[in-house]
Amino acid sequence: DKEREAKVVGTEVVDKKYLGEDKKVVKVFTSHPSDIYHIRSVIKDWEIVEAIYEYDIPFTKRYLIDKQITPLTILEVEGEEVNAKLRVPCFKASKITPLSEDEVKLNILSFDIETYSPPGEAFNPTKNPILMIAFYGENFKKVITWKRFKTDEDYIEFVDGEVELIERFKEIIHQQKPDIITGYFSGGFDFPYVITRAKKYDIDLDLNLDHSKIIVGKGKNKTVKLAGIAHVDVFKFIVKNLGRSLNLES
């Protein structure tokens, strides 16, 4: 907001350790995270200012540090429930207290799709259908397809067409309520393909916990983001975090 002024709304003298040395520093409070950068640009040249610390810590990480919250551990929260249009309960917290260092067990659901492509043709999500979607999680596995064949496997489910296939894709994600949804190149192929096919049939791929639209990035390293569900593309994780240490042909 160009019309809004960046302001310091409060200060506090605190003790900090910097490179093993005890320091007294002034902690600055602002009304908006973006104000920090504007205020820093003004005061950094003041003679009285020896150094400026922690201005580059992202706001979400700064909140976790200030509240002494370790991610994925058990917390006790005091507050009141907020009437929000969400698929999960929402609370306005007045107090957050770490309760245990034990890690929370997350519900992880992976998925994979198989699509049709005529011989010699590249993948074309605007033209060619999804034939099958497979899910796997703890105590759960499911294969859904509209290409019927004889089988005695009870985890294979047949539907009447691609529209019903995509609707079941939605239903299973809602039923399983994953904390993390994952796949191999799911951000580069599977999710974009499903999204494109859903648009073709005017299916609202309503997966986000706040009912917002799925965010699909653009370009070579495009990502797919869901609100309230962490999406982890295993392929991109390997390339980014493990690729340099792996001795592979490609």
C-alpha cells in the first residue's frame, strides 16, 4: 500500500548473543512486516546505529522464534473458534505454549496418474484423457480407472468415465484429509494435467482447505501450491536437495 506510512510502534531493550558475545540491543516493533525494510533503510546510516540484526528473517519464521514454536511438535493453544469458511476448525490464538518435543505424526498421501498418448505424440492434456489415478498412504491404497478388466484386487475401483475419475480424485483427497500430498514430478506433470482436464469438463477442483483456487506456477520450475495441504514434489526435492550428491546417469 503506497499510501500507508511505515511506523515504529514500540521498542524494547533485550539481551542477545551474537557470535558468542553478549549484546544489549533494541528490539523494534512495527505494525506490518514490510515496514521493517523501509525503517531499516532510514536508520542504517544513523551514526548511533552500530549494526542492524535479524531484519532479513522471514516474518513466519520470526513468529515461530518469538513464540518458541518448534515445527511439527505438539502445542497447547488457548483461544476462541473463528467462524471461517474452512474445511478444518480455525482458532484465534491468545496463547500458544509448547507442550511436548514429540513430533506430530503427519498423514501423507501420494498419487500418480497414467494418461493416454497416441504413438509418436507428446503428452497433450488439452486433448488426451487420464486413464488411471493411483493413491497410496498409510493403511490406504486405491487405483481408479475407467478402462475395465477382470481382477480380484479389491483396491482397484472402476468408474464410468474420466469425469467420474476426476470427481473421485477430489473425493478421496477430501476423505483422506492429508497433511502432505506428494508424487514424483507431481508439480510438473500430474497436478497440471489433472487441473487441465478438470477445466475441460468444468469441474471445480476444490481441494484447498479455504476453498481458494490451486496456484500453478509458470516457467521451467513451475510449482503447484495448495492452501492448507503441503505439496511435496519428490522429483524436485531430489533434484534440489540430493541431486549433486547422487551418482546417476541423468
